[in-house]
Amino acid sequence: MTNTLLRGRVITFHHEPTGPDDTDAYTYIEDGAVLMRGGMIAATGTYDKVAADAHGATLVDHRPHLLMAGFIDMHIHFPQVQIVASWGSQLLDWLNGYTFPAEAEYADAQHARAMAGRFCSLLTDHGTTTAVAFCSVHASSAEALFSEANDRGMRMIAGKTMMDRNAPETVLDTAQSGYDESKALIERWHGKGRASYAITPRFAITSTPEQLEMSGALVSEHPDCYVQTHLSENHDEIAYTAELYPQARDYLDVYERHGLLGPRTMLGHAIHLRDREIGAMAETGAHPVFCPTSNLFLGSGLFDDAGLRARGIQSGIATDIGAGTSYSMLQALNEGYKILQLQDQKLHTLRAFHWITRGNAEVLGMADKIGSLDPGTEADITVINARATPAMRLRMDRADSLSDELFVVQMMGDDRAIAQTYVAGVPQKNEKN
Ligand code: GUN
Ligand code: ZN
């Protein structure tokens, strides 16, 4: 079994920091080390102490960089890698004009396989080690993503999108085929290696009530699977949903009445919410997912982080590629910070880094596996270089605390600030920065 000892400055979170001075929320070690053994974290602590027990381990010296848990992206679309930065429209026109045509190409299994490799490399280049991903409607796209992630030993939560109306024929299934293909993928992949299945009705507009009914059946037959969909991203989307589901009390009720809400349900966007919907989320434990770069790019609106938190709701945070404009969770934090600024809310940098690591792991119910550097968890580790660019170096010359340094990384960092990414103990970036 390979033993690797990483040396560097170590930071790992234990719970969400209540503020900049909440030093109990995390451990920071100036001369620290993480011992990786068989894809797991065997020990984390001071270099002297961990090295003393690391007989025969290969040493990789990452000083002066920071070792942190790998980032978790809670909402991303695998078949949208080639439409990032497509100009000029808001949600529904963007879907029809760019997204559905691009996703139609994933009917070709060879294309899906080629893109799955590129997608996973992009994730790890940006420090992301786990993603919650939408595939296209074609079962072969989910097959391609799961097998690529499996080959890399990468934790992946994904699902074949179900959509049976209001889109071109080339990206439609039926209520029955959506159910059958999802079920077969669940049986093949859920719980295999590091894979988990997410039952994935795209959103209310592209699913008939029959399809949502059958999605609900899948949820009750496979309660340990995740559910991912979209909620209240855009005003036109909400109005159209109300027309399609006139009996529903509101948008969330469309999902609620079909048995799709629970603690394993991830609701992308969740921007324009009514009070009842927020109450129902709190009651069912369903999680909103904040997608900052996407919400700005499509002009969708401002996510009310403080309002949801005040109701005891724990949100995820994500890139939402391809409406999102960067694969970097650092950039999600950068734009997220600004969205909160516009509402006179604050995203402190310690909370921000907790969010993209342990926070998102908690939302997934996986904090015992990923999201920290705790011994016994999986060795998914991101190595951060706060001096990655000339502009960052200049700014870092004035950084006077850990929070200050992390804030520079949050606002100015991207894949250049990721010196290395380990997935189950294996380095993913070729060049060592
Ligand atoms: N709502 C339904 N599908 C999508 C999608 O692919 N991206 C975004 N941003 N919103 C959606
Ligand atoms: Zn999405």
C-alpha cells in the first residue's frame, strides 16, 4: 500500500465558523503534514509528529502552500462544457438556443466519453474532487461520466437527466424510459466504488406530471439516492411553471406533491422563493444550492443566503457550468461574496472555505467521508498557492493573517492557485507548481 506524506501549511474545518475569530471551528498548522495511505487520510497534524509515524512514506514537500480538503461542487452540468460563455440570453432562451443542441450531441457515446475525460480533468485542475452533476438525457452520458470518475477513483454524484416535454425530440425521454433507464443506472452505479446516483428530473417545465410521478416512485424505491433539480431561478420560468402546474400552490409544491423533497434533495438556484416554500424546505430538509457565477451570467437574481440561514436551512454552493462561467469554486466564492454584498450580507472568508469543503459535504450527508482532513476520511486534498499570479503576489506582500490570505485566494484565485489536487491519494495535476 502506498504511503505518501504531504508537508505544508494545513487547514481543516470542524464546523462552520461563526465569524473571523471562531478559532475552534478549524485547525491551522503552520508546519503541518497529512499522511495518505491506500487512498485514505491516515494522520493529520504537525510535521514532526506525523513524520515520526510515517515510516517508508514518500515525502512531497508542498511548503509554503496550504493543504486543504478537496472542493465539492454541488451543481454542475457535464454536457455543457462546450457552451460556457454563450452570449446574450436569460434562462429559457439560453436553454433553447445553446443548451439543448449541445446536450443532443451526447447521444453519441463516443463524444460523451471524450468529454467525460475532459470534464473530470477540468474539475481536478480547479481543485474540485467531488461533483454533483447533471448528465444529458441519454443514459450513455451518465455511463460515460460514472466510468470515467470510477477509473480515476473520483467521488461522483450524478444522474441521467429526465425530460419528456418542451424541448427538442433529440433530448427527450418518456416517463417510462426515464424511469427504466434511471433504475438501470442506479442498479449499475449507485454505491459502486465512490459513485452515488442522483435522480434527476431536469425541472418542472421539461417534465410532465407523469414523469415527476415516476421520479417520485424512484425516490421511494431508492431512498438512499440523491435527487437533483432546479427551482425558481428566473421569473419567466416560474410563470411558465405555474401555467403548466395550475394545481400547485407554488413552484416547490410541484416537487413536493410528487414526493421529491427530503434531506438528499438538491435544489439548484432557489432564488425567488415564497415564504411557504422556504418553510417547506426547512420542514423537509431539502437543500437550496447557490450558483453565483451562473445567477449573474443569466441575470437570474440574488440568492438570499441570510434569509435561508435564518430559517435554519443549509445551502450548498456550486459553479453551475455551463451557465456558470468558471469551474473554480474559488470564483463561485468570489461572485458569491459580491452577490451577498449587494444585499448587505456578509460572506466571511473562513465561512466561505468551510462552505466549499466541509459545508457542502454536510449538505450531502458525507462529512464522515469527504470535506476535511480528518483521519479516516478519503484523501481528496487541494494544495493552494496564494502567490500564484503576479497580482496575487503583490497583494500577498501585504497579507497579515490567515483570513487575509484566504480572502485573497477567494477573490483572486482560480486554477492557477491550485498547485496540486489529490484524488484518493493520487496527484492529478501534471506539473508540480
Ligand atoms: N434549469 C433547467 N435546466 C437548466 C440548466 O441546464 N441550467 C440552468 N442554469 N438552469 C436550468
Ligand atoms: Zn443547473
